[in-house]
Amino acid sequence: MLKRIDIVGNPNVGVFILATDDVAIAPYNLLDDKVDILKEALEVDVFKSSIAGSNLIGSLSVANSNGIVVSPHALDKEIKLLEDLGLNVAKIPGNYTAVGNIVACNDNGAIVSPFLEDEAINVLESTLDVDVQPSSMIGSDIIGSLITVTNKGFLIGSEATESEVDFACETFGVDGNIGTVGHGISLVGACCLANSHGAIAAKESTGPEMARLENSLGFLDDF
């Protein structure tokens, strides 16, 4: 199911919330009615937490069905909460705290910013159990902000070239397409979150944008 919400007037829903096929992690201040929307659209239980004391859950973590990698500044109590949910948790080493902004992954593969060091790549590979491909996309290093990807499909910002779309298809093992959300925003990873069951996009997303999102994430194949 596809839904549109904002977070206190902010379109960056993917910055605040993390979702996999099994669970969603949302900030403590997310209103109950929006938690209910997450549960309905994504068909998962929603748990509230912080990462490194921040409500920017989606920016400070990245996850798939195999594990979750979080900011190196994540607190012990936050790690315990995630582990209590049955998640395999690791902190990314180095100085880059916004791991969700620089990594896009599903259960088949990951594309990461090319400036990540080998130690960080090794942690991502071992925790998420995927091959990691360092690469810029659309002339940018903020890979996680540019792509929304699930185990069924992906949407990448509208400026992506055909070769970049092909590279993402090969890495993620699923088909996808270019597009925008939030009435023309190309940072689809920042303004959208999704799993294999559904997606949440910025409230101002237009009908054509939602249709492109639905098609790119493979939901039309269910009918």
C-alpha cells in the first residue's frame, strides 16, 4: 500500500524513519496517527527509538533483512533496543555518522559512497550480508538520499542516466526506474521510505509521482 505523510511539515520522511520487510523504526515524537499509517502501508510493527540521541533514524542507520548498521555515536541503550528486536547490529567505523545518507541497500546488494574506507565497507558487507559497490550516482556521493530500494524494485532520482539505472539493477538484483516525489524532489531516498509491502512518500507527492513510485517498486506486479 502507498501512503503520503509529512513529519511536522517536513517532506523528508526517509530521513526520520527506517523500514525493512520486518520492522520499522521511528522517532519518539512521531504521532500515533502516523505510526498507524506506517503499520498499514508497510505491514510491519513500528518501534520508537533514537540513534545517537537524534530523531534522524533514517539518516543515521541503514538496514536490510540481515542486519542494521548505525552511526558510530549510537548509544548503548539504543543498540540494546535494536538487539532486543532480534536485529544484528553494528556501528560503522570512521567519521561518517549519516550512514543512511551514504548507503542504499536491499537483501541483494548495496551501493555506497566512494569515499567510504575499506573497514567501513567490510562492516557493511558482513552485517548486511551483501556485496558492496562503491560509486557516485547522479554526480553525488549521498547515495542513500538518492535511491529508495526494496527487494522488489527501486526508484532513483530523475537525473540518473540509463547506465546508472542499469548499474543499480545489476547491484540490487531488481528492476527500477527514475522519478521524483514531493512534487519534484529528486532526493527520493530522503523523501520516501519503502519495503516489499508498501511505501510512504512525502505528503506533497503528486498522483503521477505516486504511480511512478508504485511501478518502480514492483507493486503493480502483485496484480
